[in-house]
Amino acid sequence: MPTASTGLCRCDPAALPAIRRWVADQLRSALGALTDADSTLIDDARLVVSELATNGMRAGCTRVSVSLDVTAAEVVVEVAEDAPGRPQPIECGPSSDHGRGLSLVEALSRTWGVREIASGKAVWAVLSRVGPPAAVGAARA
């Protein structure tokens, strides 16, 4: 069942709805007949990808690509972009209008991280297909 797909998008907040649709369409295709857990997984993956892409857009990326790798046990999402810097979780107050994205990624994924690539960085997250996230923010080899 392993399936992989990649989509390239413009680095513009107006592209976020299309990115979320692409993620959902790719996962529906890869997963086949959907269970309630699969539907939740799709929603979680859409949110994680949206948060990671938004971080790159806020940091000034000029291009972004989204990759999905689906296996029987997990879905790995990756957002590659060329914005400077590395995303870091921040503490934000209840009235802050931003700063919660990586906290959501941590809560929804088993693990997540950042790796350097030739064109910038790739931020990835692993979502379990069964059960709750096992660990938060652990490093991926």
C-alpha cells in the first residue's frame, strides 16, 4: 500500500485552500474505502500541512511543495520551502492572533522535525493511522 505524491504550489496564502484540497484528494485516493479514523486522519493532515505551509509563507518563501507518503501504519507529510530560518514553537498568550501552528502540529503528529534541503528546508510530520500520537516533537532520522 505505500503511496507517495508531491504537489508544487505558489507561496501565497490564497493557495492554502487548494493545498488543503490536494492533500485531502491524495489521501482519499491512497486510503481507499474510508473509516471514521481515516476521515479524522485526513482532517488532521490537512491542518498540519496548512500550518506548515502558512509558516513558510509568513517567513517569506517564494515556492512551496507538499509531499505525502502513505503506508499502512502512518502518513508522513512534508512541506518544503525556501524561506529563511527554521520554525520554532513559541509561547503565545490567549489574545495572540498567531503562534499556535507548531503546537497544533505537535499535538496532531507522532513526531515532527526540520531537515535542510538544497533549496531551503523541509518540515515534516508523521501522523499515525491507528491510535493517538505516541510522542511529540521527537527527532526523525
